[in-house]
Amino acid sequence: MGRPLSFWGSAAGVAMAFASLVPFLFPFRRLGAVTPADRDHIWLLVVFTAGVMAILFGAAAWVAGPKMLTLRDVVESGGVAEARAAREKADRAHAASPRYGNAATWLIATGGFLVGIYFVLWMVR
């Protein structure tokens, strides 16, 4: 199994597992949702909101990624100039490789799957 397949498969699997567990684990009675229509609306709201939040958190992590040099970078490299050179080299290598190892990208993909599941559930309901 290739890396892209495990990336997309795990994102889709987590999204489907989350969407399928909401009706069983969400406290509908505490919210006063007794009718099946109320439960369906809350289910759709939870899935859509979780998807949008995952996309936003992933995008924020992606944009804000590690940009600054840290004390750890300087200590491990032996100096500020060496740490800057190592960071630039790592950034170039990271830009050239696919982003399948990035947790922020995975979170965005999972959120996209959740929003897609929301639309499928909305069409079915």
C-alpha cells in the first residue's frame, strides 16, 4: 500500500467513522432532541461543523507552520548561521516532496471528507 493511498484512506476512514459514531455517542436527549427529525438535523450540523473546523484548523496549521528558528535549531546546528542554512535546506526539500506526511494537510483532507459526507447525508435525508 502506497503512501498516498494510506493518506487518503485514513482521512476518509476517520471521517466516515466520526460521522457514523455521532448518532450513537452524541447526547441528543440532554439537548432535548427527542424526535428523529431533530436528531437528523443535529447529526448533520455536527458533521458539517466538524468538517469545517477541521479544514480551518488544518489551514491555520499549514499557514502558520514552523517559520522561526528556535533555540533547539541553533543548539543542534551549532550556530545561528548553520541553523538558518539547515532550515532553508529542509524547506527546499520539503517543497520538492509531496505533502503526504503533513498532519495539517491530512486534517484538511479529513475535513473535506466530512463536508462531503454532510452533503451526501443531506441529499439522502
